[in-house]
Amino acid sequence: MTGNDDGRQDPPVNNGVMISGGTHYVGNQAVGHGAQAYSGSVSFQPQDAERTAELLAYVERLLEEHRAALTDPDATTRELRRLREELDEPEPQRTVLRRALDRLNDFVQPVTPLVVAVGQLAQSVQGLPGV
């Protein structure tokens, strides 16, 4: 707490969030002085096929861990499978990859760790040679 010139203490500031009733889907949020929330791509490491494979596996683990929080977990899993199948093609199509990544990003919006992981995956896929 900070004091005033006359020696009184300022009232405490509540930077919390209160949600009650019904069902709520909350995207990225930040609370408190100087707090920030991020969405989309996050810079990570140099992109290569090995890194992309690691990120695919990581997103799959997160999908299982946060399955109950997803609006449509089956569609999310299908989209990740489409992405993996396209990446396994000898010449992956950029438009198919972009569409799969965009849809995957839409599906994972309620779960911040998945949003970040899918953003990292998108960045890695875009950095692959020939994509």
C-alpha cells in the first residue's frame, strides 16, 4: 500500500477477476498492474523439421491434457492429424498447411497453453524449407 501526504493509507486495489453463473469461455487475459496477454505466434527457436516434429508432439500432449476445456476436442484432434499428414507429404501444400494451422488455432482458443504452442508450431512450419 502507498501512503498519502497526510499519512493515510490508500485503499487496496483489487486487480482480480470475478466470473459467476453460466458457462464462460475465456481467451487470453491478463490481470494486474503491467500485466500482458499474448495470442498467436511466439518466437521460439530456429525452425527445422525436427523442431516441428517436437512441437507437433507437444501440441498432441497438451490436447490430451486440456481436452475437457476445448469446445470441440474431436475436430481439434482431426485438424492436427490433417496437419501432420500434410507435413508427411513429399511436397506439402502451403495452402493446406495454412488452413489447417488457422483452424487449429481457432479450435484451441479457450486454452492459453495450446494457443501459445500452436503459435510456435505455425511459426516452425512456416520456416520449413519448401513450405
